[in-house]
Amino acid sequence: MPLALSTIAMRMFKPEVESLIKALVAISLIALVLVPISWGYEQRRQARAWQSVACAYRVREVAQRATMVRVDYATDPCGALQRLGFDLEPPR
């Protein structure tokens, strides 16, 4: 009689444990996709906040050097810089 291995003979765990393992694998795969996405979103949010701080410092510096320039930079400091014709240099 040839060796006929059925799926029942090859099972290592009870069906309840197998379904739990499958659920854990599915949750892990979803987490492996969502965690990097959420990390990237948070990094982008922090980068924009730091860019806004840098723009505010640059606008304040420009306003101190040119006393005739009055700029309201509290709401959008990067937009104020662009309206004045200045931009932050991109990182090198």
C-alpha cells in the first residue's frame, strides 16, 4: 500500500488552534503594512511642523533686517516667506 498522507494525518494542531494561528498571521500581516504607513505619516507631520518653525525664524530674521517690512507670519510663515520672495533652501 503506497503511502497516502492525508491532511488529517499531517495536522499538528487542533482546528481551534490552527484558526487562532491563522488569525494571528492575518493580523500580523495587516500590522506589517499599517505600521510603516502610520510611521511615515507621523514623520511627515513632524517635518512640516519643523519646516514651519524654520520659516518663522527666517521671517523674523528678514523682518529684523528690513524694518519697513511688516509681515503677519503667525498663521503661515512659509507662505509669508514666499510672498516676500524668500524661500528656505532645500536640504543638500
